[in-house]
Amino acid sequence: MAYRAVEIIARKRDGGTLGDAEIRWLIAGFTDGSVPDYQMAAFAMAVYWRGMTAAETAALLDAMERSGDIVRWPDLPWPTADKHSTGGVGDKVSIPLAPAVAACGVAVPMISGRGLGHTGGTLDKLEAIPGFNVRLDLAAFDRMVRAIGVSLIGQTDRLVPADKKLYALRDVTATVESIPLITASILSKKLAEGVGALVLDVKVGSGAFMKDRAAALQLAQSLVGAGTAAGRQVTAFLTAMDRPLGTHIGNALEIIESIEILHGRGPADTRALTVRLGGEMLRLCGVAASLEAGEAQVAAALDDGRALAKFRALVAAHGGDPRVCDTPEDVLPKAPLVTPLLAWQDGVVQQMDALAIGVAAVHLGAGRNTAADTVDPAVGFVLARKPGARVRAGEPLVWVHAQTAAQTTTALAELRAAIAIDETTPTLLPLWLDVVTA
């Protein structure tokens, strides 16, 4: 049956419900160019204002997933799982998580993204390792997962091309913040990987895409519902992003922290997220009988060296320098200037606003404002204190890693405005806010 894009747009604009065939036709036409960008932008705005039913969202997800290549793992000797975070500041969990889970007997074929705005990207962090190649085709991706049980690559041209085109439109038409469109975007990429289980980390707070708990819960429920309807095992955790995660912010610096986690050390919050998200991946795959048993397996892999050995194999397979696993400071790029922001009074650190600190990192060169921007892998921040810690005047709060004195001066001023110190007990979100299962 032939459809007209203008009629589909008008019906959604007026609050109507679209059928599966109409949605499939629209996405196929947008992918092949027969539906122009301006009509798809109008459709995205109609969805932004009118929303979609669960059935419409499922149809949109299915059409986008099927717009390009789909990876399958029919004869892999391990179950498959992946993790996705909605993004935040200092969130480097995928880097220690993927090898730790693989070391426990679950394959992790992870297709990751780059940073945009104040949130960092896994691919940018991995590319801070000299030689690490994330631009593998799907055939190489398949070989690597079969050989070592894990690989992290970027989205190829033929994997969910509809999402690449639609996201670019949403980014410039103020339609990013639509739960049906977010759901279809996230899940279409993850389901096209062919994984059987998916754990989602939905961030909440100033540095998150969803600033409040109610909106984050709505997104988590949409993601779990759509993923379950697509035949996958899905769990979503709501976690805090009102302050940065861990202590290191910036691409090479976050690799250093990730390797600390892989050595069984590192900040407590980064390790806790790695262990719990990984434990749930093991539970969903049937490798662990419970979340607690899965957490124990992941923690053991971090502590006994198996996760680090898997990461070493991953780095080598991607062409990176495996010495990063032992002496990362000798291998990774370094900024020439390291300057502390000193506490200006005695007291308790009340706030380290994640959004403001993320924006300051972008200004420093650690992130990008547009997809065409390049990042400086060496620059960033190391937090000497976290919210809730007591500090004395003159003690370091944050170490700024910068290329120039001018960059340092700007960063120090932005950090000073993002941090509050007084004598009261801070009000912080708990790390774990909620969990959504099928």
C-alpha cells in the first residue's frame, strides 16, 4: 500500500495513532532518501509533542533496527549481553565492565558512541590509548568477539542508518528530549548487535540527560517495555548523576581510573556501578543465579586479575599498546600543565555540579559541542575531594590538566563556580535510586 508522509505527519500532529506498516514505510523512505529530511523533522516534532503508544514505539524501534545490518550470534559458545548508559560526567564504567563480564563467561559485543555536549564517549576514551582502533567493520567485530569474548567498536555506516540520520535531525531541531525517540534510538543500536540481554544505566541529576527522577523512571520503563517486547532480557537501574562519577574526568584520565578498577582498586562509586551492572548482566544471561551471586563473580574477576587479562587481550586485539594495563601514565598522552584548585575555606564539600564540571571539561578540550569537533585526550580534571568530604582552606579540591595557562585560568574559574563549601551536611542523591525490570 502506498502512503503519503504528509498524511502520517498530520495524523501524529493531531494526536492520532499510527499503524506498524505506516511507521515501517516512513523509516524505510527516510533511510533511502525518498522521505526528505524536512518531513522527518516535522514527524519528530509531532512525536515530541504528541508522544507515541507503546505499540507505536515498538514499531518504530523495529523499523529502525531493521534499517541496516543486524548482527547475529547463533553458534557463539557464550550467552551475549551489553550495557548502555544514558550518559554523564566521569562515567567510564563500560571500559572495566565489558572485560570483567567477558572474564565471567558472557560475551560482550559492545557498539559504543562518542561524546557530545557535556557527556563523554567511550570511543573517545579508548582512542586515548595509542593505536587503539574502534573503526572495525562487522566482520572484524565478529572475529574478535569469537576469539576473546569482547569487542568495543563504533557504529558502522550500515548498522541502524535510520538512527544516525534521525539523531542528527533531532539534535538540530530541538526534538532530542522525546522518550519514544530516545527509546527507539538507544534500543535500535543495541538490539542490532544481536545481544540477548541488556542492562541500562539511566542517569538522574544535573549532569544527566534526565534531570529528575520521575522523567528518568518514565524513560527506564519505556526502555524496559520496548526491549522486552522485542524478545530481550532487560533491566534498567536509575543512578545518581548530580555529581561526577569517580574521580577522573577526561579521556586519558578516565582510562587511568578504569585500569585502577581493573586492578581491583579505584573509587568506590565507579567500582560499585561496575560490579552491580555486570552482576545483573550475568543474572540475565543465567550465568549467575541472583544479582548478588553475579556481583560476587564480577568483583572476583576484578580482584584476581582475570578482568585485567581480558582487557589486555582486548587492547592488543584492537591494535592498542597493552603496556597501558601496567603503566598507563607512561603510555597515555599527558597535559603539560597540572594545577590545583585550592579550597578557599574550611568546611564540607556540598556540591560539585556535574553539568557545570562537564561543560568546563568541554571548554578545556576534553569534549565536543558538535559531532565534527575533535577532542584533546590529555586534558581534564582529577577530583581530590568529592561531595561530603571535609576540606581545609588551601588543600587541593581538583587538579586541572590543561595545555595552556589561559585554559587553566578559565577552568579554575568555572570549577570555583561549580563547587560549594560550607559546614552543613550535603543533600545528595543516593547512588542507587530505582530499578525497573520486566
